[in-house]
Amino acid sequence: MTTDSSALVLDGPWRHQLVPANGARFHVAVSGPDDRDAPVVVLLHGLLQFWWAWRHQLPVLGAAGYRVVAMDLRGAGSSDKPPQGYDVPTLTRDVAGVVRSLGAESAVVVGHGLGGDVAWSMPAYHPSLTDAVATFGAPHPLHTRAEPRATLTRAAARRLAYFQLPYLPERSLTRTDLVPRVMREWGADGWLDDHTAETYRRAARVPFAAHCSMEQARWVVRSGPRLDGRRYLAALRAAPAVPVLQVHGELDGCRPVRTAQAVGHVAASLGGGYQFERAAGVGHYVPEEAPEQVNELLLAWLAEVAPV
């Protein structure tokens, strides 16, 4: 049974828009003042999710005076689902295009999971557009590429290996309960209620959405030894430092917290504006598992890097 993408345009204290960018059309949920002078905060969801992952942050950040944009990444939710372009450099161009189409010159970019990889990469590809970066459940890509085994739990490594197979993962995501199983494995016990599980199961049943999400996961693995992967890492190494907030759940079942914090040359490349926070009792889905804590952290950090 398929889901029409319009079913994911859910009502709430936000407004929905379709924005042209980078040769495609993107759905965004927007909160806060419709004022081009207000600081823009772009929220990027993780694997198997869509803009709704930020439902707890949208109204709070908007009420604080920020122009908040929760974006359906290419291939997810109600955004276009072209057959290609699921590499991180292309996804950064999508984000940059959305920011410019909304009439803004720059933004703070916040990402969760694989959306965090995109956020980390924004200063490398769009330095003048990226004011600051915040990530949740997302170690720096230079770290994960250098130590792939250490920065994945065994369960997550098995899942990621399965996602490399053709056809079978897409079939499992649309015809079985694989979506909620993955989310329960990676999150803290009891975080996933029935309504949230069903919402993400419906999102995976939008035509081509499951395949697009798998293509993003496949690029992360397959690009490693390829020229495009080496160019990506070179761009990250040359990225200018911007203020960074990195938050990681202590019970993350995908990326273990013990190897999440940027250290050594990675931390040095982030400059003096790097802040790392551990979220106690929280798994991989930090913005949904601990929304009040996340909102407090973001508001305090945003007041420093992008005051209203």
C-alpha cells in the first residue's frame, strides 16, 4: 500500500511551502516571522525521516524570533525524488538553493543523523552561506570515514551493510515493519510510540522514498574508495571553521557516544567555537526523544551565534 506525499503535509503551528532549488522542488515547513531580516535556521532530518522529525523545535524556535525552515531533503517526504543526486555534495547544493530561494543570504544549518552529515559539510561547499552548524547523533564525517568500525554500533553496521543490497531493503521498508525496528534499535527504550512509528512507516511508502533514502545510505559507504569520496574528504579538510554545536545521546544505538566527539585534527579544524554536549538517557533520535532539552540547548546556542 502506497502513501500519497500530500498525507505528510501535516497541520500544526507552521506553514508549508514548495521551494524551487538546484533543479528540483523541495517541500519545507516554516515557522516564525515572515521577515527577511530574521535569522534563518534550516533543520535537516535523518535517514527514514522527513521534516516532521523537527515538529517539537519548529514552534519553539519560531516563537523566539527565528525564521525556521524544516526541509524535506531530496527524495524524502513531499520533495522531488529524482533518480540521482543523493551524494552529500549535491544535498548541500539543495540546502543552499532553498536558503537562497527563500530570500536569505545565509543560515544556521542544523542536522540530525545523515542530515547531520549534510550540515557538517555546508561550510566546505557553501562557506559564505553557512553561519553556524549544529548536529545531533552525527559524528563529523572525517571521523566516521577514518574509523568506520569504531563509529558504528554492531547493530547499525549490520543494517548499513544490508542497505547496500539492491531491491531487498526497499521491499523491507515498504512491506514490513523494518522502519520502526530500526528506530527502536537506534533510539532509547520506549521512545517510539505507535503514532510516531506509523507516521514514519507511511513516509517510507511514498513512491520512490524508500529507494531514495537507501541511495543516500549507499553513497556514504560506496563513495569511500572512489574519486568522488576522496574529493569530498578533501573539501571537508579545507573547510573554514564556523561555530559548531554537537549533541549526542548517551544511549545512541547507531553511533556510540564514546566515539562521537570530534578529537585530534578534526576538533582542531573546527576552531574555538566547538561545543559538545552529551544527552543523558537519550538515544539516536535526540530532537524527538528529548525535545525540551534540545530546545533549551539550541536557544542558548543560537543566542550566541545568531542573536535575534
